Amino acid sequence: MALTPTYKVVFYNQNQVYEVYCRAIYQSEMYGFIEVEEFVFGEKAQLVVDPGEEKLKNEFAGVKRSYIPLHSIVRIDEVEKEGSGKVVDVKDGNKVTPFPVPGMAPKSE
């Protein structure tokens, strides 16, 4: 029996870089987005509480599916074991540059 893969998704959101773990990720029917489902957080039996992961748990509590814009994605990895998710503030402005988004050229007459 094959194990369900776990993915680490790193994305940029409002001057913060998010690192979340999930079990399902795929291209959305909405153009320019990916869908992330089945978020995975650390074991509930841990004695040490990680404030970064608690912030993620609270932010994604009750979220069934999240749509993330493609230009905000920094990296997606398939990992063997989930780690603890985190949110890191980006200091000194925008250090993460999103991919350029193709635009439509103006019509010349």
C-alpha cells in the first residue's frame, strides 16, 4: 500500500513567507492559482508549543481548501516527513521577487 505523499509549500503573502505542509496540491480550475488541501500540522502530543506553527493552525483553522496565486509560490517540495510549519517576516521590504506575469500586448492599429 502506497503512502500518501506530503508536500512542503513555501509561498509569499503580505511581507511574510509561509511554509506549510499538506497532503494534496494541484492546479486550480481558476487560472493562475494552485489548490492546497489537507493541511498537516505537528503532532498533538508534543509538549513544546511552537508559536509559529500555532499561528498557522489558527489562520488555517476550518480551511478546507486554499487557493494560492502562482506568482506567490516560492517552492513546492515532496517530502518524506512533515516538519513544523512557520511564518517568517521579510525584513527591509520585498526580498522575494515573484515570477513575471505575462500580460497582453496592446493592439496596434
